[in-house]
Amino acid sequence: MWGFVALLFGVFVWLIFHSQRPSLRVLMYHKVADTNPDFLTVTTVQLRQHLHHLQQAGYQFVSLPDVLCALSNNTGDRINPRAVLLTFDDAYKNNLTHALPVLDEFAVPAVIFVPTAFVGGTNEWDGGTDAIMTGDELKSLVNRGINLAFHSHQHLNYKHASPERAAQDLEANVRVADEMSLPMTPALAYPYGGRPKDPEQRRALYETLERLGIRAAFRIGNRLNPLPLRNVYDLNRIDIRGTDSFATFKRKVKWGKIV
Ligand SMILES: [Zn+2]
């Protein structure tokens, strides 16, 4: 009996410690719509509720350049201990039409990760017909608190790509963004959160990122990033789903994945 009580107490103390520990929380969104939430789509009502909660709970919104700055001095003391970075993958047009007005309401920054092969097209990589922003639309965002960053050229899963194929794709991502004059911030979100399991192949991918001047890369992982930040090419994001309840959202943000 007392052993069980001690165990519960221990878990409680650990949870408090874990949620209070100085950390960067990175939230991963995809699509935003008026209705019909699904695992990749939150509604504008949900997004507004999320941002309101984050503000009320005392989290501090930071931008991607803030995070890169903290990485470059490698101490983490220039980043708020309750920092939250909002990220949106794939550059859907609904980010412009539906997310941006809500972000503006709360005056919070965000980053959009762009798969350059699909700019002005649709999410063909998963057979979808959702519009991806055009180059001009993407450029129009950068004076409005949005940073653009890399999401591979072909939305390739680097977990299954050879180091050569991944390097070609990343080079195309950087080159095509440059040709379109997109003002990119040098960071990457791995499509599907995928990077090679094999240590040699992973090292080769990291070397390519370094060579291309990409200074941070985000996986999924559903964990918080304790400060100071380490493993700059392996930063965790929390997967935010429109199918989650508000209680689940709050729990994920506070603790990430517990086990
Ligand atoms: Zn993606």
C-alpha cells in the first residue's frame, strides 16, 4: 500500500519537474479550415482556442530566428524557458486564408515549411488536391510575422532515401527556393519526421545539412526540447491534430509524450 502511494507521489513529482523544466516546445500543424477537423486539419476555432490557452498559461511565442539565435550561442539562455514555436508543414493555401488571420489576432510568429516542387500546385505526394501557395503568396507572408523554411524539394521521406538521393533533393530544395527568390530561414522539417536509422547514413544527411548552411532540423518525436538545445538536427515537435480534444492538446503541450 505505502509502496504504491510512494510510487504515485514519485510520478507526480516527476510530472511537475518535467512540465516546469526550461524547454522549447515546437508545435506541428498542417492544414487549417473552417470545418471538418481531421488528423492533419485543425479548425480556426481550435487554432484560436490553442493560441488563447498558450497565452493564458504563460507560454512565450518565439520565432524560428529566435531559436537559431539561441542555437548559435549554444547556451539557451537567450530563449525563454517557456518558449513555444508554431510550425506549419507543406505551405497549404489555407495557411494564408485561415491560419494567418488567427495568428494576426494573437500577434504570434510562425514558420511554414515549404516543399518547393509543389509551390503553386497541390499536395500530390499524398494524392491530395489541397492547394499549395504560389511563390508570390509565400513572399507576401514574410512581412507578416511568418518565416519560410525548407521541407525537402519533393516531400521525400529521408528515412528511406539513400544519402545521395537525400542530398540531391536537399540541394534542389535550396536551389529552387533561391530561383523563386523565396526568403528562406535556414532550417528544415523532415517530411514525415523521417531520417535514416542507420548511424552512418544519418551522419551523411547531417553533413549535407551542414554543407548547405541549414542550421536546425525538426523531426516529430512528440517530446519537449530541454534547454539548452542540443542535437540541432534532431529537434522534437509535438504533433497537433484536429481530432484531439482540447484536454489532449493541453496535456501534449505541457508534457509531450510521457512514455
Ligand atoms: Zn509535409
